[in-house]
Amino acid sequence: MRNKISNKLMIVSFLSFLSVVIFGCFKEDKMVVPEQKVFFIPSATGSYTMTTAAVTYKIPVGLTQPLADGKTISVSISSSSTTGATEGTHYSYTKNLTFGGNKVTDTIVVTGVFNQYLSGRKDVVKFTFTDATQASASLNSSFTLNIAGPCFEGDMVLSQMLGDYNNSFDGSYGPYKTTVKSAVSTGPTTATVVIGNIYDWGWNDLTFTLDWTNPADRKLTYVDQNTGFDAGNLNSAYAGYDIWVSMPTSGSAGTFSYCNKTFSITYRRCIPGLGCFSAVTTTMAR
């Protein structure tokens, strides 16, 4: 009886082993090997700002699996621009990428034409794989690149002009702190700013007009204003008179830079009806 039970157990064990072998082979035969697909990594968008002519932008590209047999896949990149940029005029880029052996990543190098972007030009260029069948359906199959040049004065953001300017000078006097307390738009390319502590001697806040209609020739102007400063501090003979700021006789009151966050303001210190002291230029920088 024991021998019969033992034989039955052996048969069951053998059948179990055979089942594992058969089904194991069956599963191995049916194993699906992932296709090799190309994709942009790690995102689908990027921003390329040319601060100098030497700055390029690199777009990493990957394969979903390596080519162990050493074959090569050539990947051509096509581009289209929503803003009218053309290859060769505004930018150039690596057109073919080669993968071989165990190599699974490569790079598209985009080179902008620096001089084309000095006047505030901005472009949006979309890169795709020429052969769509090579692209991964589940990963990034396209890459959108925003191209721009260095900071452009015409792109003024008034809120960024606010705050302290700790490197302020009146000629050789300084540094001291002035503060842009408010900046209010008065048109597409004009604004008024209120600046505190000009001259570093307790003056009233002063108001100035900014005009960047011509970004290459930005103008700062103002009207005569009472500083609340006793002229006796400059010359005791004029004690009791208030000092006013007045535009220079040349008519050029100064300039400013959004990109550099600087101001240059020239003014005369005057006593209305009596005359003016020498002109002063206050420069302001962060």
C-alpha cells in the first residue's frame, strides 16, 4: 500500500515538474520584446535665452532600449516655427543623431543667431522626429523651444524696478540707499516712479517720468519739485528758503535701465526766483 502511495506521489511530482517546464517555455516563447523608440527627455518644452553669442541649447534624446547588436538608427529632426523663425537665418540645429551599440542617449544642439535676437525678437520652434514611426507613443515625441535674446529694454516690467538701490552716488559721495517706492504705468511705454532719499539729506520723495518708447534711447524727465530742504544747508545766506529740483538747462535729465536696474538723474538745486546752485547727478544701482 505504501509503495502505491509513493508511486502516485512520484507521478504527481513529475507531472507538476513537467507542467512548470512546458508552461515556462510557453511563456518564454511568447515574451514580447519592447520596440526601440526614440523620445525627448526629460520634458516637452524648454527656454533658450542667448546672453552671449556663444550660448547654445542642448535637447537630450533617448532610446527606450539599447541596440545590443551594434546597429545604428539615424534620427532626423524636423522643425517648425509659430513665429516665423527660419533655420539658417535665426538658428541652426543638429539634424541627425546616431545610436549604436549600447548607446541610448544623444543630444540635439540648437545654436541661435545672436544678432537676430538683440531687438527683443522671440521665437517658438517645435522639434519632431521626421519618421513618426520611430517616436515613442507614450513618451515625448516632440519638443517646443522658446528662443529669446538677452534682456531687452522694451520688455519693461515695472514691478521689478521697485525697491532699494543700495549703490547710489551723488558724484563722488556715496554709496547710500535710495528707494523706488512706486511705479505706475501711464501708457504702453511710459510710467511714473516715486523715489525716496535722493541726495541722502532728508529730501521729500520725488516723482519722475520714464519713457522707453525707443528702447535704445530711454528718457527720464520730471517737473520742478520742492525737496523740503532748507537752502541754508548749502549756503547760510539762503537759510529759510526751500530747495527745488529743476531740469538741467541742457534739457537732458537722465536715463534708466530695466535690464541693469539703474537710474541716472541730473538736476539743478534751485531757489525759485533767486537762482540755482550747481547741477548734481544722482546714479542709482542695486
